[in-house]
Amino acid sequence: MPYELPSQADSQRISQTAEHLIRVVRLFGYDMVETGLIQPAELFMTRAGDEIADHLFTFERGGQTLVLRPEFTSAALQHYVNMFPDAGEVRRWAYHGPIFNDADDGSPYQQTSVGAEFLGMGNPFADAEVLALGLQAINQLGIADAKLVIGSVALTRQSIAQFGLDNRAQQLLMSHLHQVEDAPQTTDALSSWLSKLLQTSLDEAVNGEQASSPDQTARTLQTLLGSQQSTAMGGRTREEILARLLQKRQRAASHAEYRQLVTFLSQWMSVSCSLEEAESVITGYLGSRARDFTEAVYRFLSPIRMLSDYGVSPEQIIVKPALSRNWEYYSGVVFEIQTANGDLLAAGGRYDTFATLLGASGSVPAIGIAFFVDTVTRHSSIEARPIAQPITLIAQPLHDAIRPAAALRAAGLDVRITETAPTDSTLLVAVGADSSLTFNHQIFPLERIGDLAFELKKGQA
């Protein structure tokens, strides 16, 4: 929905919430960085693909498609890749400003975001730090029901891999995993849903034209098998197309594996437990293959266990290994900080492999968090600081007030100059022809401007 200018009081609260979040992030040693409000559209298409195209605000300029930034992470990581192509530097960066999305949920087009990226360090310590600063920032705003819900893309991906899907099918399933929660919850229905999802279309094998039926797939396969051409078709060789088509047919024939996979997924997606229970619950669902997941489980739980050293209560933590985040680039821990009714206050995760899509020669260890400032502000129980009563210098002519106004501003006061008294609430100071200043029936010569500043600050208190 279009952006509606908030009231002065709401603007003040949003600004103060953002200031608080920035202050906490800075306490953890993060440096503020600026990213452009206008960015190349392909930067964000690379991150999330065509599925977000309809939610971007794009325009053309100089033959290039540009976009109002929908988030900060992509631009920040691109900057890091440009500065450190070998990914050998550790950087803690933070940001603040408006972001723009045409979301399906009717939320405003423009929202305020504060966030942080921990770049160049891939160990559990980095994960724990980002999780801790997020919870600390939210807790200090008095949001008593805030919970950290945390999952692992790496652990879930490894769990799915044990069912024999090829890499592309695994990636496709991971990108749609959130739909499992919405799919019919019977084995037959889930098997049918998964089977349809994993059917590879011929347009990916050839030129972007979808196969309309199994017969068409068979005819294409027969033609290719009988063909002697070795040149590329639609950017792929004959052998590559054959391999893709055979994979498709193999997937279609693996209904038993689908049933095993959906049975596992329906159980795995339901896992939600405390940190204390997490290891035994997770290994219980992994069953006889749990030993194959020892390292992945340890990597997942290690940063969560470190949170106690930051003073985080275990009661604030919900472990949900298959936490659904509909962003394909995540590679490790993913998390949300949410209220009891599910409102999202902050979210993030580890995205080590994303840098390769931006031109990096290899992965860049990276984890980030984004705070949704408007939502955080609505749930914060901290009262907004009162807006300091403005100070108005009344002078005729107006230029007589320039010097005293400059002196008061140097003393840290906000001052405006008018010819007549305004109608809103303000502290009035009259400027005389001799540059003397009158406030509350007291007269202050210009050389006593410091005394006047002291009285004005008392009046603002």
C-alpha cells in the first residue's frame, strides 16, 4: 500500500527505535556504512530470482534497469566482494534507512530497516554474536514476549539429501519447503504434491518451452536418442539434455522414495522444542543415520548454546530445524525474532555461498540480521522521549536575530526565527533593537547568552 506519512509522534517513536537499535549494534563494534537508495535490478534478481520481480520498484535509465533497494544485504556484500576479492578480511557493517517492497500482505511500500552483517568469519562465534545482539536490542525495548526461533538450512538440506534426490531437485525442494506446512497433511497428498513439484520441465532442458505431457517428453527423448548431433541445443549439449531428461524420468519413477521423503518432511517440519531438548529430539527424528549428522547437529547447536554467555534466557529460544525462510541463498543457521502472535521483529541467517553469485571467486563467510523497525516500534513498551520544546526568536527585522540564534545553536539548542509569535507551543525569546534578549521577563544582553541558554534548557525540561 502507498506510504502514509506518520504523525509527528509516530515519527519520533520510529526514529528513537532506530536510534536504539543502531546504538546496540554499534556497542558490538559494527561500523555504519551507506548503500545507495537506487541499485541495479540484477543485484536483487541474483539473490532471489524472478519470484521477487513483481515486488520491486523498478525504472529504466540509460538503458539500465534500476530499482529502489528492497533490502541492504545484497549491496553490502557486493561492496565487500569488490573491496576484498579474496575474502580475507573480517568486517562488521551496519546500516539504516528506508527500503521499498510491493508486498502481497498490504504492508506499506516504504519501511524503515536497521541491520548488521558480520562478514569474513564463518565459525559459531560469529553466529552467536549476531543472534545475541538481535535479542539484546529487542529485549531492551521491553518486548516481553519476544522469542528467537532458529533453524538450519545446512542440516535440513543434508537430511533431504539422504533420500537420493539430485542436487537440482534438492535445491528446488528447499526453495519450496515452506509450502509443506500449507500442503495437505496426508502421505498420499504430500507425495502427489512433491511429485508434481519435482517434475523438470523441458524448457529447462531446451529453450524455455515447457513440455505439456509425458508423451511429449518421451518423443523428445526418443528423438534425441536417435540423433547424432553433438552440437549444443539451447545452450546445452545433447549429452546434458539426455542426462536431464533421464533424471526427470528417474524422479517420476521414484514414488516410493517420495513417500519416504514426505513422511520424514511432515515429521521434520513439525519439530519445535527447547534448547535443552534439541539434541535428543533432532537425533531421534534422524533415526539410525543420526551418526552421519553429528557434525551438522553440533554446528547448528553450538552458537545457540553460546547465548547463555550473553545472558540470554533459554526460555526465549525455540529450536525449529526446518524453519521456513523462502530465500534460496541461505547456507547455515536461519532465524527469526518474533512476538507471541507471530509478528516478525527481526530475521536473518548465514549466507556463505551468496558471494559467488556476485562475482567472488569463492564463498564468503557471512551472517546478517535485519530489524523491521516499524513493527518493532509498534511492540516496544518504551515510552517515546518527549520532543524538546522549540525555541523561537522574534525579531523585526529578522536579521537582528541571526547572531543570537547562532550563539544559542552553538549551545545545543534548536532555534527558529520569526517576525511574530507562532501558534504552536514554543519558548519565546524577543530580540531587541540593541540585540538584547528577553525571556520570561528577564533581559539578557548578548554577552550573557550562556545564561539565557541555561534558562531555556531548564524551560525545556
